[in-house]
Amino acid sequence: MSEHVKDRSQGQTDDKQLVALLKEKTGISEAEASELIKEFGRDRPSLLREARFLKATH
């Protein structure tokens, strides 16, 4: 069970890093970045593509 908790905390760290990356690279908000991660998972190229599209439509 402790391994599961470790995996979950690692996932949260990964999410924070992805949020920071998306904000830096595309200029979207933290909330928008978090929502994209929930919708599309953690695949960086897909997230960057979607974040750029989102930014372009605003």
C-alpha cells in the first residue's frame, strides 16, 4: 500500500511540473493547464499542442 501512496504523490509532482511547463511554454493559466492534464493525460506533446490551441482561441 505504501507503494501506491508513493505513486500517487509522484503523479502529483509530475502534474505540478507539467503545469509549470505548460504555463511557461504557452502562457495558459494554472487552472487551464490542470484541466488539460485531467482531460488529455500526461503526454507532453499532446498537452503542448492542446495548450497552444487553447491559447490561440482566447
